[in-house]
Amino acid sequence: MRRLLDWTLLVPVLALVALALTWGRHLGAVLVVVVAVLLAGAVLAAVHHAEVVAHRVGEPFGSLVLAVAVTVIEVALIVTLMISGGPATASLARDTVFAAVMITTTGIVGLSLLVGARRYGVTLFNAEGSGAALATVATLATMSLVLPTFTTSQPGPEFSPGQLTFAALASLALYGMFVLTQTVRHRDFFLPVSQNTDADTHAEPPTTRAALTSLGLLMVALVAVVGLAKVESPAIEDGVEAAGFPPSFVGVVIALLVLAPETLAAVRAARRGRVQISLNLAYGSAMASIGLTIPTIALASVWLDGPLLLGLGATQMVLLALTVVVSVLTVVPGRATRLQGGVHLVLLAAFIFLAVSP
């Protein structure tokens, strides 16, 4: 077995073992560092195995597999924390989903455009597919995160049971229609516009056995990434408190860790001149985060105690609206330069700064 395959096999398994041994325990300084190293290794392994699977099944299925896999595990973690945390976690779903939306639509998109433009001058992608994805993300975000602030059936920024049920069904319907469009009806809208002729774009796809092995190891690595991010959360909370940041900033840091596999995969695709894959990952992750979290939370609300706060505050809504407008102007031409990448990254910086200093 080649050395590359050795470490991509061993690291996810070691990370999963570490997760089992450290889950629910207080970690000393040495163990915090060890867990952080395994977390980083699991991220790199997840990216490798996601690329193997993507090479076998082709686009846009490859980016869809990674986005959905990460989101399913993340949603399971959110629900577990909300059930065990009680009323203190009333805004956890909102904070996590909004952080995921901002990180993907500004951070992953901006970094991918900047990396691609630095190498090729102008990055190329399909405006039809990216525009459809952005429209779906904007609709899901508005229905699930903005409307609860303005509805009057319940006090505070929350839905009534009937409104939550409607939002959950609408989210599932929108996400299902998008996946059908992306993978069946108009798959060509989401295929990459290649900007080079590197040999790796013409490499032989892996065997079915190798792809299935990588799929299994991808799941192991992603479970380890999300789980170890949670294990690290007490150390993160201590660091956030020591720095004088608001407690809600912990959710932003964890979201950054959980979305690290998509970020690295998107940047590597952009470096190869396949920015469409990067956009598929970014918007697909944002879409899955909302489209799968809200229905799951709606179902789990039967067992949850206390209110379920979903509505964003005024500052967050301004950031979301500005992000949508800028994103539309970015994707409509079907090409972008370093400027667009820089604008998106400034929006990410504004989100993080205002999370630190609301």
C-alpha cells in the first residue's frame, strides 16, 4: 500500500478512536493539542477521500456527497446538543446555520475565487447553475432565519408550530427540487468549466472498490471531524472567554472547524481551474445546512424543552442581505476576478468581527 493511502487510512481511524476515548471528558493541555492534531489530520484525510469519490462518480455528485455527509453529521450533533442542553440551547440551531451560511457563501466562495483568479487571472463558472443554487440558498435563508423575526403568532423571534411545520416542508421541497435539478434535469449547469489541461483532469478514475473504501473512510473522517470539534469546544470556550469574546462566538469557531473539509476541497478545486466545483461545494453546503437542519429541528421540537429561536437580529439580517446582493453580482456574469474574491472575504471578516464585537 502506498504511503499516501497509509496515512489516509490510519488517521481517520486514529481520530475516531480518540473521539471515543475523549468524548464527554475534560482534557488537559497535552490532550487538547493531540486532539487538535488528529482533527487537522482527519480534515486532510476527508478531503482526499472526497476527491477519490468525486473522481469516481463525477460532478456534481462528488461535491453533493461531501456537502450532504458533513451536514447530516452536523445536524445530528446539533440535535443531540439541543436535547441534552435544554432551554440554554434555544438559539443553537439559528447561530450554527447562520454561521454555516456566512462561512460558505462568503468564506469558501471568496477564497476559491481569489485562489482561482490569482492563477488564471479570471475564473470561469456556469452562471446558470450557480445562480440557481444562490437563489435557493437565499430563499431558504429568508424563510427559515428572517421571517421568524417578523411573524406575530409567537412572542420573540420564533415560529408557531404550524409555521415551523410549513418552513420544514418548504425547506425539504426546495432542497429536493434543487438536488433533482443538479443531478438529473440540468446536470450540465453544474459541471466545471475547465481552465487548464493538467494531466490530473484526465487521470483514470479509481475502481469501484477503491471508491467504496474511500466513501467509508470519508464517513469515518467526517464523524471524527465533527466529534473532535465538539470535544475541543471546552478548550475553545475557555479561549473565547479569556479573550473577552461573546459566548456565541464559540459556535462560529466550531462551524469553521466543521466546514474545514469543504473549504480545503473547494480551494484545491479552484487551484485546478475548476471553480464551479468550489461553488457547488459552497452553495450546496449552505443549502444542505438549512434544508436538512430546519426539518430535523422541527421534528425534534416534540422532545425539546423551551423556545426555539430561529429569527436573526437586525445586524445579522443586514449582513445576510448584503451577502445575497454581492453574490448575485458575482455569479451573474459567469466569471470573476480577484476583486470579487476580496469583496466576499471582506464580508466574512465583517461577520467574524461583528460576532466578536456585536
